[in-house]
Amino acid sequence: MSLFIAIAFACLLSVPAVAQQATREQAADAYKWNLTDLYPTDDAWRSAKTQLASDVGKAAAFKGTLGQSPTRLQEAMDLQYAQQKTLARLAAYAGLSADQDTRVSAAQAMRQEVIQLFAQFAAAWAFVEPELLAMDPAALAKAIASPGLKPYAFNLQDVVRRKAHTLDANSEQLLAQMVPVATGPGTTSGILLNADLPWPEMQMADGKKVRLDVQGFSLARMSADRSDRQKAMAGFFGALHGFRRTLGTTLSTSVQAAMFEAHARKYDSTLSRALDGPNIPPDVYNALVTGVNQHLPEFHRYLKLRKRILGVSELHYYDLYAPLVSGVPLEYTVDQAKDHILAAMAPLGPDYVAALKQAFEGRWIDFYPGTGKASGAYMQGGAYDVHPYLLLNYNGRYTDVSALAHELGHAMHSYFSSKHQPYPTADYATFVAEVASTFNESLLIQHMLGSMTDPKVRLSLLGDYLENVKGTVFRQTQFAEFELRAHEMAQKGQPLTGDSLSKLYLEITRKYYGHEAGVCLVDENVGDEWAYISHFYRPFYVFQYATSFTASTALSEKVLAGAPGAVDRYRTFISSGGSDYPVTLLRTAGVDMTTSEPLDLTMARMNKVMDEIEKLLTTLGK
């Protein structure tokens, strides 16, 4: 059932991104997604939703009969997964519609209706796993091996694996009905941050006024003027501080919901519960946190380079998003971004490039920010029979080109998995989801560097790569450590309040950025930054950005080096969906996530980039 939790959150949780001058209201239709590919009208969506709500009741006819024969079990699976596919499509349309403008209550209501329908669906089918596990193991194994159940074999075998944590039918039904309650805190936080919180305004050094909401803040903190950056962080974090009690309560409630489910399913922690679905050993999570802490000297080396490039006597947290090189804006229109991305992905084959062209020309993407539009960037791949959709807030900077390549990596993963896998195994675990996206980013920057000789331009691009390492490996692991510590506090009975969360966040952030050693000074107000990180409402999600980045680094190095079979192995990987466990899929692709090798290779590449940057700085006389 993990897919549905993902569906419930997919269009709610997003990565903060920057705003830009062009707006969704001004953009031509070619730069907006076309939701009619899902449903021609809201009325058509509602008709399909009403039909599914009626059909869910058909599950009852199979209760108590799954063990009669493989044919009977196949009939149940066919119906269950057909309904699941429809529900995923309904969820995609509702979520995308709601995120076009979070102020539109009718669209928000549609999203809530889908969550309620999911609870109805999950409750109706809650008997399946307990009933399967009550069967004679030999009889169940024989049934799973029958030809008609081949599309469901992996998922059914996974049910057997999770037997110790599967409850009786009544308890499973009760837990299914808890989903709207469990997702409520994240929804509330998202509406508050995107629609209702009274964000302040500030005047930039150039006289422009900026509303310091999530998108405006993301832009203002990138200002070349240091006073702008300082004021932006003070204003944005100050606004969050004023609502820290409310946001602390929503996050605490989300953690309590995770604890409730973990306890109900007999897991020893919320971490074990979150990772057991994709069968990720908790040691992988803990090893990432430990490994990144061991590599903090490399991170501090980067921060010292940033300080040197900016020419400041002290590096502050508000300096972390400043442009590294003045006079090299690296600005790109959407069409220019498209050309660069298509060229960069050419090593993956003509059919891969053709699929990318479909995304651009078929209106899969909503590019520009708009009033009320959800912040950030994401890919929604829930509509198996249609195509993926991408939400962006395109700003025209190189970072936005990279974000576009990132989301297209997700889209191609979903597209090729749907093309090569039956619906039951087309969806893939989050642990592998970020590999395809960061892989694309790696190919993009290598393409860009290959055509750039100007030292300032190279310095800017290499700086962007280090920013990506900072944001994806170190920052996401910092988030992962904060999240783990917060859950551990709650599990020990310690209260999670806005103040306690801010204290914890500040402590961890200062450690990562070398505050005590004077590497980067982290001001007190940074403690409130946790309050707008929406991914915390999806327990133990963010660490997978870091693990995926290290995996994609290892895989992309082999593709770019022309290693025999590297492209074919990667293409097989992005066509495999969830046909095996993520650690196994990655091992087959050529990287073992149970070892330190992926992180070590990433740090080696990071040091190599910093070596070149130091040479460029000498060339430029800095």
C-alpha cells in the first residue's frame, strides 16, 4: 500500500525553488501542462471518481475466497490493481489541479476527496494480506507460481516477507481509515505556507519589492547584494518564527501518526517502519549519516572556497546562495534549456531523446510560477496509461535548467518503466527514484563544461556542481539527521514543539557548517528553517536524495567514460520499475548501496572539482 501514501503526498510535497519574472498567467499554453490528457473536464473526473467509489464495494465478494484457487486469487488481483490504477489517475488530476492555484478551494476539495476515497479503497481491500498469510505457505507459494499471477508474483512474495508486520483484517481496515488523519498535518502545513501565512515584503537594493514567501525568499537569498541576503533571511525566518508553534504542532502530529503506525505494526522504530516497505536495511540510513559526518572536512573545504570566491572576511549562512561569480549570469530561456538537455542526454540513445521531446512538445510540463501556484518542483507519474507531469517554477538560471533536467529524469524513469512493466510493477521505490533525476543532472553539467572554456564560466558551472553536492548530499543528510533525532526524541516521550525543534535544528546545522570553528557562521534565526521543509511530513524520505546522488554519480561516471554495457545497464534500470527491491536493482545497474563506495566516489569527484576551482581562482588572480 506504500504507493497510495506516495499518491496522497505526491502533489503536496515539493522542493523549494525560485520564482522569476515570467509568470504562469503570462505564459503561452505551450508552457503549461495539459490536464485534459487525464480527464477532459472536472465533471469527467467526478464521474470517474463516483464510479470508482461505487466499484470499490465489489471487493467484498472476494473476502474469504482467495485460497479457493489461483484463478480466484487472480480475479481479485485484477480487480484490485485496476481500481488502484484508476485511483492513481484520479489523484494525479486532483493534485495537479490543486497545485495550479492553492487558493482555489474546489481543487483542494478534490484532493481531499481522493484521500478519502483512498481510505475507502484501502479499507475495502484490507482483508487481502491477512487472508493470504493465513493460507498454507506451500499452497500460497504454488498459487504465486501459476502463470496467471505472474504480473503480481513479486508483490505477493513481498507480502509474505512482511508477514510479521501484517495485522488481522479488522486492524488493517482500521489503519487504512487513518490515512486522511495521517496526511492532515502535511496538508495543513502546505496550505499555511503557500496560501495563508502573511509573508512580509522587503525592498531590494535595486529598489524592487519582494514578497518573502517561499518562492520570493528563494530568489532574494540569491541576490548579489549581501544586505539583501541578510534581510531576506531575517524576514523569512522571522515570519516562520512567528508561526513556529503552529508548525511545530503540525510536524509533531505527523511524527505521532508515524509512531502510531510503527507501534501498531510491531516495528521497533518509525525508521524501521519507513524503510521496511522498500526493504532498505536501516544500516544504510545510519551509515549515510555517519559517513557524511566523517566527510564534513570536504564540505568545510568547499565552504572555505566559497568564502574565498566571495571575498568576505566571514562566511555567514545567508551567503550560501549568493552567485559565486559576478558578470556570469548563466541565464537560459526554456527553449535554450531544452536544447542543452537534449544534447546532454544523447548518450542514452535516440529513443530516450525522443521521449524527452514528447515531454516538451506534448505539454507535460508547467514551467512558470504563478500567484497561488505550489512552490518547488516535482514529477507526478501516477497516471500509468497517460504520461508523467512536471511542475516547475522556472527562473531562467542554470539551477533551473538543472532542476528541469532533474525532473525529466524522474519522468523518463516513470515513462520507460510504464512502457516495459505491467502496472503492478511499474511503480518504483523512492530509494531509486532520485537516481534517474540526479543522473540527468550529472550528464547535463558534463555537457555544459565540455563546451565552456572561459574560466569565469567554468568557475560558475563548477560552483553550481558543488552547490548541488551541498544541497543534495550534505544538506539532505543534515535534514535526515534532524529528522532521525526528532523522531527519536518523540519515541523517548520528549515533546516536539516549535522551540525544541528549532533548538535541535540549529545544533545540527551549526555542526554541519562548522560554526564553532568559524567555517560558516550560522545565525540564531536559522534554527527556524525546518518549519518550511515540507518533506519532513513524509517520514524518512529526504535521505534518499543523498543516497541516490551518490549512486547516480557512480553510474554516470561509467556511462560518460564509455564503460562497456554501462548505458544498457542503466537503461535496463530505468525500465525495471519496482520489479525487484531497490538495493538489488542498483546492484544490477552497477552500484552497491550497502557499501561506502558510492559516497567515497562522490567525495573523490567533489575534491577533483575543488582542485580545478582552486586552479581557476589562481588563474583569475583570486
